[in-house]
Amino acid sequence: MKKFDTKTLALMAIYCALFVIFDRVSDMLNLFQMASGGKLNFGPIALLICSYHLGWRNGMMVSVTSVFLQLVIGSVSWYGLASFLLDYLIAYSVYGLSSLFPNYKYLYSGIFITSLVRLLSSTLAGTIVWETPFLASLAYNASYMIPTTVCALILVPLLCERLKKVW
């Protein structure tokens, strides 16, 4: 098992805190929120940047920890184990893997791929938990996931480029 140095642990804690803060800011701004859950969410930006900065292993640990922080804080609306796994644990944890995929200049393919996996996971949750037809669940989840993905595709490369000087 790899030992973590103090700096890495501190950075992981900061990314977890940023996720919670960005998630709360998304709630307060209420820019785009669906009636039965799902919203334009800036929280994944912290998870994506963490993965690009600290690597996929640390990114996964921060992503999983962030899901449980959401649970502790009370910002999770889940309806059984399948709902929790598909809508939260899998959906958000996948962002930690984004650094595994190649970047093409300012196009970070990991953002697109992990967002697509999150969309699929949330769509399956709608199909399994809410017994919604697949295409209806896909349309519902895409309505907030597409804006979230577009924001991440714009903000993460810009922030990563600026932060490279600090890293």
C-alpha cells in the first residue's frame, strides 16, 4: 500500500471541500434544477481537476469520499441501495478516472467520457428505481447533464492550465 505524504493528503482534503462548496453554490444559485432531482452542478469540476492534478487513484479516493460527504451533509436524495449506487456512488466516482483518458490540446476527453458514464448510470437509476422507460430517463438526465458537461469542458481545461504554474 502506498503511503501518502502530508501535502497529498492536504490537497485531497481541499478537493473534497471544494466539491462540497461547489455543490452548495450550485444549490444556492439554482440555475437549473429538475423537479425530481438533478441539477446543473459545479461539484464535478473539483473532482475532475483533482484527477488531472493528483492522478486517477487519488482522484477516485476523493470522488468516493465526496459522495459520502454529501451523504453526511444531507444533500443526497436516495431511494434504496440501487438509487444510491447508480445516482451517487458510481455516477460521481467515475470522475476520478478522467485523467486516464488522453487530452487533445484543450479538449479533455476524460471529461466527456466520465460525464457520459455518469449519464448512463443516472439513466439506469431512472429506469430501475423509478421504472421510467429508458429513453424518457435518458432525456430527463441529459437535460441537466449536458449543461454540466459543457461547463466542465470549458472550465476544467482553463483552470488546469492556470493551475499548472502552481502545481
